[in-house]
Amino acid sequence: MIVVKFGGTSVQDTSAVLRAAEVVRGRLSRRPVVVVSALGGATNALLAIAEQASQGHLISALSAVEGLRDRHLRTAEELLAEAPSAQAADVMADLSATFDELASLAEALSVLGHVTPRSMDAIAAKGEMLSSELVVAAFRARDIPATHVNAMHVMVTGEQYGRAEPLPERIAEAARRHVRPLVERGEVPVLGGFVGATELGIVTTLGRGGSDYSASLFGAALGADAIEIWTDVDGMLTADPRVVPDAQLIERIGFDEASELASFGAKVLHPSTIAPAVRLGIPVYIYNSRNPSGRGTQITFDAPVRDVRAIAGKQGVTVVKVRSPRMLLAHGFLRTVFEIFDKHRTSIDVVATSEVSVSLTVDDATHLDGLVVDLSQLGDVSVERNRGIVALVGANLGNSSEAMSRALAAISPMKVHMLSLSASGINLTILVDGDQVAPAMRALHRAFFGVSND
Ligand code: ADP
Ligand code: ASP
Ligand code: MG
């Protein structure tokens, strides 16, 4: 059994869904379980609807609902043009009912005048609910024995709306009950990614880009032989091709390297995707749905070792610095700092310490105000916004001082605010000004992989 996940661009319109159908048809003998994202752009549109409605702009929110309805119904109509008309009418009615519900939700939000993470999830989740219904109908119309499985019945999570934590044992149990029997009967289960529900059945989501994570969680729950992520690039590349146009395909990459790249900005994979797969040693492949015969990337334990495998980067990084003479020779100081971050549910990316100060970087500054108040009890706190991180990733990087010095030479004379080699020696992170991330990535790529023009 394999899990095959299609991202937003891979189901964005009629021709994309048709390509996805052919990918699945070619894999029927491997017993695929299909996971789909919302139609490309739909999640952004849904979140904007929730915002607009809650700010009292009901007319524009409702007109955006109608825009999405048109897009989904038009795509369904095209995909079901040759299906029996009663069958097509049922599908259109089901899709349309979801949009009626969405319009009522928007109206309710405009009356309330505010939106909670829980209602945001209720709205955001509609994208995958719609796309999965649409894909099932399209596959069935092409003789692929697809069956819809409501992801809310399988992806059991905690109550952290907006970025819920999956409960793997409950998911495994639900997958055995709702998904495995279908596979054993020769059917192709299709589930929406990103979407989950609490044990009480309240809708949650796994956070932006979370369909990759859904695929790996379902893969682990079902003991799949492989997890395939189908997207809009040829695989994992030596850098984001939007920033470095001549980035090259990586055919094989280690789990740990892929995981670091994802955490430091390689959006091609949600950062949590690797953990469930690595636990069971399930290989993860990344393929291009527009170029299905491409070689793709294999993420595996036994990739050949390199000093520098790829470069990632991200902007919008905030640095928090705590300076305290009390830190000098004192033990327990860092523990207290970390406890404060934990209390404010803020995860730290990079840490650097000196005798009397500690600098920490965070991606998500939502809880920054409370954090600073608590940290101020420990010493002087300063905050630097609009920083960025570039990360050099390679399993042998820690053993190559030549690679590290080449990296620093490549980005000279850019200002480096912080430098950190991960304990495993696999990741060199360099903190730069936010607007220097793209030029730094291009300079590093040129230094390690050859030509790359600014
Ligand atoms: P999907 O909708 O299929 O989940 P995403 O937009 O989430 O697709 O991820 C694919 C995008 O990730 C690519 O279009 C590319 O711009 C970006 N990306 C960033 N870093 C990398 C990288 N190292 N290799 C490949 N793609 C990358
Ligand atoms: N549709 C969701 C998003 O846009 C999840 C995903 O596509 O992975 O964030
Ligand atoms: Mg994605």
C-alpha cells in the first residue's frame, strides 16, 4: 500500500485533476490511498472570507463564496461531462450545499464581529472537504474505484485550533477501521489532507501546508510502503527555484537533511512530514504532477553523504536577546528561559549564548508581548524583527571547515547577526537582515552549485 498526496496545484483545475487520475491509475496495483489538498488558492480565499466577514465586510465575503462556488462547480461540470447526468447532479448538489453552509458561517461571523481560531478552522477545512469530494467523483467517472473517506473520522487531533496536534494512536486505530478495509476490497480511499477533528468531533486543521503531514500520518498509521508527495516542482531541489532559478534536482536525500530543509524554509515539504515516516522507515518521494515521468526525489536513510546538499532560507524571523549578569556561571538560567518560551507556546529555531547573554530566534511572534514581559524578569530583553535565516544543509557539513569558510566568504560583506552549527553538524544557520535572504541564497548557491545570476 502506498499513500499518494496531491498538493493544491496538482488538483487546481480540470487538467490537473485529470493528470492526478492518470498517476493514480498507474499505481492501482500498489493499492494507493489518496490524500488531496484544497484546489490551489482555495485555502487563502477561505481564510480571507473569514477575515472579511468578521470585520463586517459581508458583501465582499459572500461574493468571494460565490466565486469559489463557481470555480468548484465549473470544474466539477467539466470533469463529469461524460458521467451519467443524475450522478453529476448529485455531486454538484453536494458541493453546492457546502457553499450554502459556508455562506451561513460568513453571515454568523459578521454578526459576531470577530473570528476565533476554532471558527477559522471550520471555514479553512472546507477547501479539502470540497476538493476530496470533487476528486472522488472525477476518479469514479474514469473507472478508478475511488471512495470518499471523511478525514475528520480518521485524523484525530488535540484541540489546538489552527495547528492541531495529531494523536497517532487514535489515527492508527481509525485508519484500521475506516481506510484499511476499503484498500483490502480493492477500492481507492480518498481523504482531504490538512483537516482533522477532536475526539468530540470538532473540526481542526494541522496548520498551513499541513496536507503533507496528513499524508505521512496516514502512511504511518497504515504501515504504507511509500509516501508520494506530488507537487509543482521536479522534487526537492538544491534551493527554492523561485529564489534560485537554476536550482538542481536532488535525487536522494537523507531524512534528517530533508527535515532540516523543511524547517528552514523549503516549503515543498511541511516541516513535520518526516517524523512519522522516519519512525517506521517509510521512504518519502517527491514528484512533479506536471512531469510525471521525472525521476523525482527519494528521501531515505541511505542517501550518499555530501558536505552541502541544499540551501534554504526564510524571512520574517524575530530575534529575542536576553542579557543578564546573573547568567554568569549560574546554572538553571537557560532552563528558565526555555520554560518561559514553553509557557507561551513559542518554538525556538536557533540559539546562541555567551557568558552573559542568550539570543533566540522565533518564526511565530504571535505571543511575543507576553514572552517579553516574562523574560524581562530575568534581565534586559531586546527584540529584533525582520531578520532572516539562510541555512546550509548537508550530512557531512560539520566535518568540513572548508565548506563553512566558503559559505562565509560567499556572503561577505553581508552583515551576519548570528551563526550556529547544529549539534549534529548537519545544518549551518546564518542570521542575516530579512531583505538579504534571497541574495544570500543566490550567493551561497553559486558558491556550492555553480552559476546563479542575481
Ligand atoms: P503544494 O501545493 O504541492 O503542497 P507547495 O507550494 O506547498 O506545493 O510547495 C512547492 C513549492 O515549494 C515549490 O513551488 C517551490 O517554490 C517551493 N520550494 C521551496 N524550497 C524548495 C526546494 N528546496 N525544492 C523544491 N521546492 C522548493
Ligand atoms: N490547503 C492547505 C494550505 O493551503 C493545506 C495544504 O495545501 O497542504 O495550507
Ligand atoms: Mg505544500
